[in-house]
Amino acid sequence: MKNTVLSFREAKQKNKKLTMLTAYDYSTARLMDEAGINALLVGDSLGMVVLGYKDTLQVTMDDILHHTKAVARGAQNALVVSDMPFMSYQTSVYDAVCNAGRLVKEGHANAVKLEGGSVVCPQIRAIVEASIPVMAHIGLTPQSINALGGFKVQGKGVEDARRLIEEAKAVEEAGAFAVVLECIPARLAEIISKSISIPAIGIGAGNGCDGQVLVYQDMLGMFSDFTPRFVRHFSDIGTQMKKAFELYISEVEKGAFPAQEHCFDIADSIIEKLY
């Protein structure tokens, strides 16, 4: 059954937890989709885990479009949400609508995600009015990393906590169908989730949220540059991959691969005519 913004709303009403993972390519998206994931996020995290940048700020619209197209081809039932990269929506409402439109029209995304609270509500409202679903994102917003002074938990003080509650209500009022809460104290995230009617998807925000999202390279142990506290390794695929690569190298160097069963045959009569 295809996941939609309506099914997200119904999940919130029925108190059913939603699941989301990042995806950046066809093969991975197809595996996740077959596993039954509710949503796939083509995140600007690809800048770090795929392209090797130190942060997400260098990711371009072309980068996101390229990967969104691949993920959309692999997703039959999952809702495909495409991140709007840095400076693709902050510059103006017009730019925000045009770029969101490209992600849907060219990338075949089902929805877009953008970072920020009240300050981006005009963009959220305009994109929604253009019939494009929007997922909001508050708390730790990686595109604002320079302004925030690093990857830090948000909402630990009274004023900041109140501000996050109000921002969640503001993006809901602007028309967002869901909101990501990143690096927020668990009890505060639960309060936020209960204060709004749209699903709150947590990442480093405790289990009181309506759903969870993780970067898949993090949860599979494939990205070792750093590991956020909120990440759990559900499998150590990274170590298994390294062992497989090492075995391949060894087998090739020893001449053990390819073996006879991996080769194509040719008739002796053909070989004899070559001499």
C-alpha cells in the first residue's frame, strides 16, 4: 500500500509509529521499500555520507535531483521525501516554490523537506499552495550549523524549549504535513508531539515522537567519520563490507577468482583455428 501524506496523518491519529530512513540510490531504496519502510528521505546528508563533504552546505539542487530520481525509481510504496538543499529556499519564496517544483516534477519526489521554523513559514505556505507537500524540520538544523555553533542539542533552556514548541505549531499552521525534530531532549520532543496534530518524526529526540528517522549508513555502521550519540547500529554492515573487499582482493591476487564456474567456455575446435 502506497504511503501518502494522508496515511501519515492517519498513523498519528491511530498512534501508529512511522519509520523513515535516508536513501540515495535505486538498489538501497528498493530494499528498504520491500522491507516496508514508510518513507525514504533523500537527505542532504548525502553531502557527508556519499560525497565526502564535512557538512551539508555544499550540496546542490543538481545533487539532490540526481539522487531523488534514483530513489524514486526504487520506491513503490514508500513516501519519497526530498531535502531542499542550502540556499534553495532561503533566498525567496519564489525560489522555494520553483526548486520544490523541480524536485517533484523532475525528481519524482512525493514531498519536500526544508529546515527552519517560523522564519520559513512563508515558504512552507507557498509550496503547499502549489500542491506540494512539505515536511518541516526544527531543532538542530544542519544547514544552520555555522549559526548554531556546531552540532548541539537544542531546546535545553526554558526560552529555547518554548520557542521550539511555538515553531512546531507555526509550521503546522503553515501547512506542513509532518515535522522532523532533531537533537531535542526526549521529554520536550514528547510535549511537542502532543501539542500538534501532524506527525513528529524524531532523530535524537527520544521515543515519544510519532516516528523515527536515521541516516542508513549510520544505523548500518557504514559511516565511521563520527557517530552521533542517538545512533544505534542495527547491523555492522560496514565491517562485513570491508571483510568482503579484503577477501576479494586476496582471491584475485592468489588467482582463486574467477574460478572455472565463473568463466565462459569455448569449443576446442574454435581455439585450434586460432593457431
